[in-house]
Amino acid sequence: MSGAYSQASGPGFVEGPLRQLAPRPPLTLPPSATVREALAGMNQRQADTLVVVDDQEQLPLGIVTLNDLVYAITLDGGGLDEPVAGMMTAAPLCLPADAPAHRATVLMAKRGIRHIVLLEPGGRLYNVISRADLFGLRGGGADLLAESVTAAMDVGQMAQAASAIRQRGSELFTGGMSAEAICHWMSALNDLVVMRVIELIEDEFDLPAVPWCWMVMGSEGRLEQTFATDQDNGLVFQADDADAAVELREAFLPFARAVNKGLDACGFTLCRGGIMAGNPAWCLSLEEWQTRFSAWMRTPDPKALLNSTIFFDFRPLYGRYELVDELRNWLLPQPPEHPRFLRALAEEALTCAPPLGWTGGFVYDGGVEHPHSIDLKRFGARPFVDAARIWSLMYGVWATSTGDRLRAVAEPLNLSAEQVAGEVESFYLIQRFRFRQQLLAEDPDDTNRIDPDTLNELHRLMLKEAFKQAKKLQLRLKLQHGL
């Protein structure tokens, strides 16, 4: 599984797979080890955390921090020869080692914890990470905003918190925070908002006692939400058979629709295309989701290709994450077995050519309704998003964000660090112009449109260079698939 580590310029946001954030092996001890042995090991390794593991299988049983030991000895009267297992935090939060760093950032903020244990696919210990490894939601006033989200007791309070997040995000953008950092900052806090809305509404329903998970797709799944965003979500649940799936779907739908309505009240507008968990088409069992993805890959008709631009960017948000991880792990090896599907995706991607003419001038697409303007979402950002998605499907990349996908496929595409940096920076430059328009536009139809004449000469040149990078990506796609 491919991956790449990066730190978005801004208030301490780390992205990429968690595995790459903890290169040193963890300090481990069996449950029978004493506090004295634990302190000696920490001193020798210059570590402040250890993992208590099962002697036979090396499965994590709990974690112990230096602060835990100091507190136990100085305030609780614990002895140096007592077993360290008696002072551990049992059943710590665990995540797959290949999960994205964003997931850990949000869960640490949500649960108020400082450490997460990373596991290999079989459940064996890989490592442990701390908030210091991730930096997390500590910049731009995010910590206070996160507290207001977790303290909200109804959807009305949540709507106020969501509005405050957007307002603060616009201030940070105006103050110079990078587009990539803004995306991650907004996405992390928006995740907390959605999770809290689901929590509040979940209490109003008697949901089936089966594993389930709320998924997000589209720009939310890619961690690329802007200041104007709608909902793209779904729900996955565990069902024993087809009949059980029908019954469970009927039980989950009223809850899902209530969540969609609550999110709409918080500023996440209802999806006009109906890509929401409250739609029976997207409230499915794990097996039904697998069947749906298989059908799209086997028969890449226009509708399947349209769905692919949304649903293949899914990630878990609330509930039993392992259901969505199982879906992702099932999906990762599938696309290379369907070359016709990948070719069709590439053909569709090439229909959105970057808006540069053969002389190097801008090409306008607005017609009489939007004269002398360019749709930055469709013709600027989308070429990067589509290409990154196709390559992530080709090379089995777990990441969903466009920047992380482009970094992750650099090795199989034999790209230099400079080439990848140019692609990623160009994508986020276009995103920055989109953010600017969304804050300036008075007409909702103009939020993604820009008139290059409103830019200064330097910005026009930068935008042209970004479009040139998009052309290079599309040329690479064209050559790869013989189009």
C-alpha cells in the first residue's frame, strides 16, 4: 500500500499514513514487568510512553506514560516493584498503521486523548503515536472551536459552532494560511461538527444493535471542503443476509434523514443529487456496497463514471471504522483488474481540459451568462482531482486527499520530488483562488468562477503555470491509456 508523509504549511497539520510518523520501534513490556523496569526502559530509550503487550502474540493490552508512573508513585503511594499493568490505561484507542493521520487528529480532539496505538493488519502492535507527533488541532484557535463543538447540546448550538468555524477559517485564509492547511483545518473541525450532530441525533433513535458507520465522500472525503460545501455521505452496516439488509435499512433511514436535516441546519446543504445516507440507495450493507462498487467497475457507463468521481473518495467518520476499512481493503486490489474501467475514467477526465489555448492564453467557458470567466472547480481543480484518483486506484493508495494521492503515486510514476511538488502546489494554488472567489462572490453561481482580468499580472502568470501543470497530468494520463 503506497503512502507519503507531508506537513501542510499552516498551524501544525500532518498528513499521510500514520505508519510513517513513528519510525522508531515502540518500547514494550509484558504485564508482569515492574514499575522499576518500566522507568529503567524509558530512561534508556528516552521515551515517555510504553506499550504493555501480551507475551505470546504481542497484542497491545494498554499504554503507560511517564506521567502515569510519576503520579502513581508520588501521589497514589505505588511501589517500584508493583506490576506496571496495574498502572496502564487498558484497551487504548487503536487504529490501523496505514490509516491517514487526519483520522487520528480528529479522534484525539474528539475524545480528549493524547496517544493512539497503531496496529498491523493482523492486530499485532506496530507503534504508538502522541499528539506531539501529529501537532493536531492546536493552531488558528481550533482548540477553542473544537471545545465549543463538543460542548454543544443541540443542533441549534451546533449551527452556531459551525458558523464560527467558517468565519474563523475565512479570517485565517485572509491572514495568509496556505490553501492545503485551510483544507485540513476546515475538514478536521467540520468532521467534529458532523460527529457531534450524529451523536446528538443518535440519542433520539433506537438503532439496531449491529455494527454501522457513517461515511463521507466527495470533497469531504478528500479533505478538500471549501467555504461553500454540500453533503456527500452514506451509511454502511453489517447484515447477515439480503433480507436482514432490507430490514436494517428501513430501521436506519429515519435516523440518517434526521442527520442529513441536522447537517443542513449547520450549513452543510443537502446534496441536490441525493448522495446522502438518508437515500435508500446509499444506506447499504457492507456486501451491498461491495456489489455496487463491483458493478461500477464491470460496467463503466456514464452513470457509473459519475458515481466514481464521488464514491471512490470515501472515508469513515462516525461509528465502526473497521467496516469502512474492510470495504477499502477489499476495494484497493480491484481496479487494476478492470482496465476498461480505468481507461473510461481517464477518457472522462480528459473531457475537462485545462483552460489554456494553444497560444497560452486563457480559454473562457462562461458563455453569455458568465462572460470572460473560468470555472475553477471544473476546469482548474478537477483535472488534478481526477488524475490523482485514477492513479490512486491503479496503484492501491489508501489516501483520499488529492495532495496525498499525488505524493503517494510519485514512486510508481517515476516522478521526481520537484515534479510532485509542482503538481501539488499548482492544485492548491487553484484551490486558493477558489477560496478567494467564494469569499468575494455575491451570486452563488459565481463562487467557483474567476475573471482573470480581476487578478494582477503576477497572479495571472501563476494561474497559467498551474493550468500548465494540469495539462502535463492529463498528457500523462493520455499516454498511459493510449488515448
